[in-house]
Amino acid sequence: MKTAILYFSLSGNTETAAKAMASAIEADLFAIETTKPYPKSFVGRIFVGGFQAMFKKKPSIKPLSFTPAQYDLIIIGTPTWAGSVVPAIRTALAKFDFSSRNVALYSTFAGEAGRSISEMTELAVGAKIVDVKSAKEPAKVSDSLDSLTAWAKGLISR
Ligand SMILES: Cc1cc2nc3c(=O)[nH]c(=O)nc-3n(C[C@H](O)[C@H](O)[C@H](O)COP(=O)(O)O)c2cc1C
């Protein structure tokens, strides 16, 4: 099974999970980056990122040679910002064509998982959502990292 993991990560949690899953299931990794970087400070990130998330902004993202049609399964990962999917994933879900693709969604969060999974489910138009999972900060919580890795292994053994 040819698998891709597409993710955005600002402080490493979603990326740590993406990398662990990619090495466990031999998936291709695609990191989404915004054209304009976010502030370095936590307060700046909360201000700019939180605003963009709340107002459902779609910031421009750097070019990525990712073709959904080449994959049997696509795993998409987002941090949770202001209870929502991050703006860059909103952009990616509008930009790439996921119709009739098998897609699995995961989110990472600090406190509560919020609406990011349900929003991604709506935004991945025409995709077949095969499974979803949310986990608390996998770079800091080893159980979260283990459970996401096990989840990814389960996805490809179906
Ligand atoms: C702008 C911003 C807003 C956030 N909002 C929330 C939130 O509403 N709920 C929550 O549980 N965590 C929130 N967090 C924490 C992140 O979701 C959490 O740390 C996540 O794992 C970060 O992923 P990353 O390290 O891959 O960037 C927020 C973080 C940032 C930077």
C-alpha cells in the first residue's frame, strides 16, 4: 500500500508523530509550510495563529510536489488552534484533490481536541475518511506518540 502523510507543525508535536508513523509504515512525508513564517514567540503565535484559525483564513503555502491520486492512503495531521484545524491545512485541503481517496485524519492538542477533526472531514471534499484520531502533544506525551504509531500500523493492515 502506498501511503502519504501530509502535515503541518509549528512546534514539533504533529511532526514528531508524522515522522514516527512514516518510519513505522514506510510512508512518504509531506510537510506543509506557510509562505509567510509565523512569529517565533508563543504570544505572537497565539495572536497571529489564533486569529487566522478563528477567522478560517487560508494563508498561502509553499509549493509541494504531492499528488493525492498516487496514494492508496493519505494521512493528514493538524495541530489544534483555537479549537480548530490550522489555517495551512485549510489551505491544503482546498488546494489538493482528495476526492475518492482513502484519508485518515489526526490532530494534536494541548488541552482539548476541539473541532479540528470534524472540520477536516468537511473540508476534504469527496474523500473517504477511513479513520480519525486525536492525541495530546506527542512530542511530550510518549503514550500519545505510541498510540498514533499503533493507529497508523492498524490503518495499513486493514
Ligand atoms: C496559535 C495556537 C493556538 C492553540 N490553540 C489550542 C486550542 O484551542 N486547544 C488546545 O488544546 N491546544 C491549542 N494549542 C496547542 C497546540 O494544539 C498543541 O501544542 C499542538 O500539539 C501543537 O502542534 P505542533 O507542535 O505540531 O505545532 C494552540 C497552539 C497554538 C500555537
